[in-house]
Amino acid sequence: MCEFVHILGEKKGKRENRMGKIGNIMARMRKKGIIFMMVMMVVVMGCNSGGGIKEGEEGKAKKGDGSVIDLKVVGDKIKSAVEFAGKVKEVETLVKSVDELAKAIGKKIHNDGSLTTESGKNGSLLAGAHSIISAIKTKLEALEQKAIDQFAAMKAQVITAKTASTDLLNKFKDKNAELGKNEATDDDAKAAILISNGTKDKGVDELVKLNTAITNLLTSAKDELDSAISKLTAKPVKSATEN
């Protein structure tokens, strides 16, 4: 009887060990799930569109047009393009957040939770904008290195955006007498970070250039991702009746 119990215990331990290993494998699979699902969706779309991919040997695949691709190489390019586009999107989000800060110029929080007027005390608000632009510059510096290593075609656009962020920080420094004090006026604050403001001599000109540069960079990053994904599919061959 004791021997029987001992055997059962061993079996239970082995079963738990197997379950633990399976759990670890599933955890690793989940981490790679997004890229894997994206690749599989594109493969399915390629098959449905008449340009199907057939599995080959050693990670190779043949597309509907007869060309052969290396799935690992293409997968790595897609992964890198997804990561790069994601980083650019993070920068764009930060740039757009400055627009939200500008809505609080000349405002304070009222006791009912709304915003009410408090003119001439925008120093902290502008310091917050400066902090955001500094973070943007740091992220763009990292993107510049990544562009050099993997996306040379976008290097110039990253540098343009980084230069715009540097110019904006320099403008804040040059206008420190007006912007670097707690009593920064509403007019000066608007000239610094409110894009729609008529007077743009304290930072808005540079902020507009930064917005444009980031928009262009994000478009290029998305195009790069589309190009990487397109390597998995072949365009359907048109019939004579379709031409």
C-alpha cells in the first residue's frame, strides 16, 4: 500500500512538473503573440487573395507568384518595423499632449472640479511643456540611432524632428525672461505653446515644425511597416477579362 501511494506521488509530481513547463512555454508564446498573429493574418489574407504562400524547407516559403522568401528574415523586419512605428507613435502622443497643456493657459482648478480663470501664473505650466519637449528630444535621439542601424531611409526625417525639438528648447531658453517665471503672462504662454495663436515668437513656430516633422515621420514608419508586411504576400494575377 505504501509503495502504491509512493508511486502515485511520483506520478503527481511529474504531472505537476509537466504542467509547470507547459505554463512557461505558454507564457513565452504570449509575449510573441502579437507579431505571430499579425504574420498569420497576413499569410491568410495572401492565400485568400490568390497569392498564397506555401511552406518550404528550412524556414523558406514560396508565394503565389513563384518567388521564395525567408520567413525568419521577413518576420524580423516586420517586428523591427512594428517596434519603430510604435516608438514614433509614442513621440507623436507626447507632441500632441502639449496641445492639451495649452488649453490650461490662464486656468486653475475650481473647487467644483472645473477649470476657472487665473491669469498671469503660467510658469509651472510652461515648465511642464519644457519637460515634455525634453523627453521628446531624448526619444528622438534613440530613434535616430535605430534609424541608422535599421531604417536608414528615415534617418533624415528623425534628425529633422530632433532638430525641431532642440530649436524649441532653445527658444524657451532664449525667452527665459518671459517664460521662466511663475508670473508668465497668458499672452507669452500662448506665444510659446498654443499652435493656433497669432503671435508665435516664443516657441509656437518651432512647435509647428515639430508637429509637421513627427507627422511625416509617422507616415514613413507606417509605410515601412506596410512594405515589410507586403513581402509575405503576392499580388493576385489579373485575368484577361480584368485587364
